[in-house]
Amino acid sequence: MLPLLHGDAAHRAWMIKQAIARIGARFHSQRMMRRYAAEAYLR
């Protein structure tokens, strides 16, 4: 992975956007607040 960081900036930006598009739905504020409430208050 490290050699990819020193390559073409446009390709690197494309890779980052693809990663966010694939996993971005798993990391949103509603999920974060549910987890926080479960871990902080429901123990």
C-alpha cells in the first residue's frame, strides 16, 4: 500500500473516493450515537 501513496495524486484521490463510497454508509452519525448510548448508558 505504501508505494501507492507516492504515485499519481489523481489516482490516489480516486482510490480514496472509492474507499469512502464503499464503506461510508457504515460510518454515519446515527450509528455512532447508537453505539455511544449503548456503551455509555446501557451497561
